[in-house]
Amino acid sequence: MNTSVDASPLPPRELFRALGVETNYRILSELFKAERCACELPALVGKTQSNTSMHLAKLLRLGLVGVRRDGKRHVYSLTDARARRTLAACEAGR
């Protein structure tokens, strides 16, 4: 089951506010590349599991990421098209 918040579209200022938090940006950048298990993300973004989990919960509430169960694992993916386009533009500018 893929779970994401499908409320009203996220206002652009909220998208940029979320991207402005370094940990959120790192998480979203990793999810831009590929789906990731929650257990992989702390090492990839250089934060503790609890800190990463807190940021994932916020990104999930904002509707930027989705989560699905794969056995005992929670697999996160980038679900917001605007966030995907914004991250693509950032990667192209590197």
C-alpha cells in the first residue's frame, strides 16, 4: 500500500520552506534518485535514525513523499511532481 497525503496542493512557499531545511533536502535528493528503505536513509543523509524519522514524518504530512510496506521495511519515495521538477533543476545546475 502506497501512502501519501492527498490534501489540497502544497503552496509553493511550503515546498521551498521544506527544501530549505538541509536534512529535508538531503532526504528528498536521495528519494529523487531512487526509492529508499527508511533503514538506509540515516547513513545516506548523515543523521541519526530518530532525526531522519522525524523529517520523514514531516515530509509525509506535507505530501512530498509516500511510503509503502515491503515486508517489515518501510520504503519511501518522492511523490510530489513539483518537488521532483525542482530537484531536477537543482541537479542540472550542479
